[in-house]
Amino acid sequence: MTATLGATKMNPASPDVPALLARCREQVTPALKAAVARLDTASREQAEFHFGWVELDGSPGRGGGKAVRPALAVLSAAAAGASEESGIAGAVAVELVHNFSLLHDDLMDGDTERRHRPTVWSRWGAPSAILCGDAMLALATESLLEDSSPHAAQAARLIATTTRELIRGQAEDVAFERRADVGVDECLSMAAGKTGSLLATSAAIGAVLAGAPEHTVRGLQEYGMGVGMAFQLVDDLLGIWGDPAVTGKPVLSDLRSRKKSLPVTFSVQRGGAAGRELATWLARSGDQSEEELRRAATLVEQGGGREWAAAEARRQMDSAERALTGAGLADGPRAELAALGHYLTDREF
């Protein structure tokens, strides 16, 4: 079965999101490269490779991901009535924090590749990945505090509290791997920290630097949190039912690793007989056959996890759009933020 969130689709007059992301990336990348150039030689080389700017042999790279978080930062400045350029320091900061977390996540998860290229720890070793990530995190705050905005300290404080929330979510995610009794509310709280917190801050930090009123900043944060939660829920659905040609992961990938994702947790906790059978399967050790994996996916669906996760993702996106509407934003940037939210979450699963 193939489905999407079913939220309101963009009409032909809606912003071209890939072009929007490219525009924001072009504005932010020079400042990001200048910040990374401050790092010690080893960390700089590793960071430049991680970002996709260079290859292992020193030749130019093709660039990294979509840079969604920096785009949110510069758009939030414009949404608050300032120039997009006034959000660039915030964009650099959120991208550095995001990539700090990726370097550490790759190490904790034992992932040897990211975007079909070696991860920093697999190429340079665990100590180097830890130090490079730590250097990026320090650089994020340094970059903000040097900005000319009179609100730079407020933005730096926001980055600090967001990083603490992100780490809380990651710590809970690691702890959940050793527990059989993870609840749905716990899992949602973990996702809010690990995924939602940085997207919420990305969607508001440009407005903070621009000196926007509190209700505008709060509305942008609520929008970013809603998008982040919807994104995580859809990502979890794709981790079970996604097309490998689209996701780049094996079919049923999250079940292969027995990941306690949101739809799985819901079915175990609230899925009756199907949930109990699923819990028994999750507790087993050793390899599993393709037939067992397909049976596990069926149990998640029978336990209501698929339907609940899709409905919760829709609810989170509806909440995000209401927050945008009530934040008192300029029409053009508000439309761009709404389109970007749908671009991230309207994916088939």
C-alpha cells in the first residue's frame, strides 16, 4: 500500500522548493566555509570532507545534503521582516550543530558510510570524529556571538539549550535500545529532542537575530517542531514500508535492526494480540528471515502503528501550519516556509 500524509498539497503557484533550497545554500555556504576554515588543520580537513566540499584525494567534492536547517534560518529572518542575510549567522550555527550530531551519531551507530561516502570515524578514527564534532559545536556558538546583531547572545543561548535538548533525545534513544517497555509518550518526547528541537530552533533563530517579537519567534518554533515531528514520523514509516529506490535503504530496514521506532512502539504498547506477538519477536536475538521480517511489518500494521503514525504526522503538520498562520509573518516568506514543510513531509510510504 502506498500513501502520503494527505495534507493540503502545494498548488502550481507555490514556491519552487528545490530552487528555494539552492538559493539559501548559495547564501550560507561561503560563511559556513569561512567558519570551518578556523578549525585546526585535522578537524578542518575532516569537516570539509564530511560536508562534501572535498574528496579524500583533495579534489573538489559535489557538496552535501539539502541544507534544510540553514534555509529555515534565513527564511525565518525574512519572515520577521528583516533581510535573509541577517539570518546567515544563525544558519551557520544550526548547520554546525546538526553536523556535530551527525559525526557523533555515525560513530555511536557504527555507520561506515553517509551519502555513499566514508564517515569521518571510519576514515580517521573515533577520537578524530569526536574532536571534530566538538569543534563544530564550539564554532557554532563562536559564530553567533561574533554577529553584529544586538540579539546575538539571545541566539547563542537558544543554540545552547537546543543542543542540550538534542543530546537528551539522543541519550534517550540509546537507552531505549536496552529497554523492552518503551512507551509511546516517551518515544514522542525522544523524537522532539532528537529531531524536533533543532528544526524548531532553525525555524526561529533568524527571527531572534532580527529582534522579532516573542509571539513571532514562538510561532516559528512551534512550526519547526511540528514539521520536525511529522518528518520523524514519516521517516519511521519509510523505515518499514519505504521504497528502497527512494530511501536508499533495504526494504524493512528498521525492522532488520529491531529499531523501536514510533509505529513499532505504538503497536507494541497498544496493539493487543498483534502487539504482544511483535514484542516477542523484538525480544529475540539472532538473524531473521525475510518471511519473519514481513510478518513483523504485518504485526505493526495490525497493531495500528502504521495508521496511527500517519495520522499523528498529519496532526503535527496541521499544527505547524496553524502556528505559521498565527505568527504574524510576511506573506512571501510564510508561503516559502509552508512549502518547505510539505516538501519535507509529503513523502510516499
